Amino acid sequence: MRDIHQHLSGGASLRCTWSVIQDSGLKTGIKSYREFVTAMSLLNKGSLEQYISVLHRIDRAQSSPYALKACTYDAFVSSYIAGCDYLELRMNITKRSADGAIDLDALIVSARSGFELARSQFGIDGGLILCLGWDCSDDANEASYRKALHYRGKGVIGIDVAGSYSLSTATQRAAFAGYYRAAKAVGLMTTCHAGEVDHPGLEEELDWALNQLEPDRIGHGIKILQFPELIKKAQSLKPTFEICISSNLATGAVKKLEDFKAIFRGFEEHGLKYVICTDATHPLETDIRRENELYNSLKG
């Protein structure tokens, strides 16, 4: 099985993350592992903002070369044990730099080292995806993009844009479009979070992603079924949609499991390609096997 949409924040086991917190001495206000597990759970968060806030707390815990190597290794090994033989693990590297105090090259090399160790010991294949963020500065996003170019073929296989589109600026949108054109020209895979949840700028978000970025893949994208013209654009561009069942239920993007039946039917009727992914495994108490079991239960 393959998982091509998993974030490091949710891919490393909570046991591993708790261990690096203890080793680093990071202040969290949490006194026990059981309390930590409860605080980090993504189940029933009810909104994308609450969901992201939990992941950002984990980002801070992973902010050192040692932590990044340990957590990347753990994410790949955990996925392998769950039946995954190929994993693409994404992360926003600048959010793990302690506001620029930690060298980005050291972080990326450490993450790559964790991946390579897991691959050598367990045979799992895959790569790293570097995320740009709507909530990041222009300098931080440019740094992430340039590091993706520099480490292309050396562990890094693609770029992504994540976060709340409502935070986007015209300057960011223009810069990202340029980054994506350049990335595609040198063979980097491109994906973009878009169309995950309902919000006032939903149609604009999907229109921008499809028409300005023309990505190879779209993270989530389930809300595209509301817009016939954008469906036509997707039919022309043929991106692959990365659908994450448990994640969408946790954020409230989809109200109940049975609602996915109509979503999958809509994608298939319009000829839109999709794959099942996890988004986050440990905080959602899931893995790629369980996500496929949920999918098969809906299709049975």
C-alpha cells in the first residue's frame, strides 16, 4: 500500500514525540504521557483550525535536528509496520527552525537521514515533501522553496502549500505560482491543499489552485464537487486528489462516514482520479490499512 499524504506532525508516534520533548526539555505544561496523548488527539476536533492548532504544537516539539531524525524515522517505520511500502512525508521545515535559529540544511539532512535509515532497515520507499504555509512569512516560504530545489533528488521529491487559505495574500499567491512553475520545470512533484472545508473563499481557493498552480495533485479537494466549472478544469488538468477519510471527519469537513459514498460517487462520475491517504496517523488513531478498510466498507 502507498500513502502519499501524511504530515510529519501526525506521522510520528506520540510515544516518539513525547520522548523527544523529554530529551529537549521543552516546556509544554503537560506532566504525563497520558495527559499528552489526550491533548494531542485529533479525534472529534470539529474544525480545521482546531485540528491545525494541535499539529502546530507537535511541530514545536519536533524542532531540532535530533528530533527531526527520530520522528521521521518513526513515521516511516510506523507506516511500514501498518502495511505501507511507500510513504511521502510532508513537513514545513521553517516551522521547525525555532524562528530561524536552527539551520534549515541541518534539519533537512536530519529528516533525510531518518528516512534513509528506515529504508535501509525496513525496505520502505518514498520521500520528503516540503510545505509552504499561508501563515508563514514571505522569506520563510521562499527559503522552503529554495531548499526543495536544492535537495531535489536528495530526499526531497516535491512541494506543497498548506494552512488556511483565508490567511493568504496577493503577494503570496503570486509568489507561489512562480515557485510551482519553476518546480514543475525541474521535475519536482507539486501538490496543494485546497477544497478541504467549506469557507467563504472556497471557490476562489480551488480556482486559484487549479488555474494558477496546475498541481500534479490536490490535498483533499473534496469540495470541488460543488463547482461544475472547476470540475471541468480538473478533468482537463487531471490532478490526483489525495482523500483522507478520518482526517475529514475529525475536522468536520465531512459530517459522517456515510457521506463519503456520495463524494466517491461524484469523483467517479466526473472521472476525477483519487487515492486514499492518512493525513495524520497516530493522533487520529488510524493508519493506511484502516483508511483503506473504511474506503472498502463504503464501496462494498
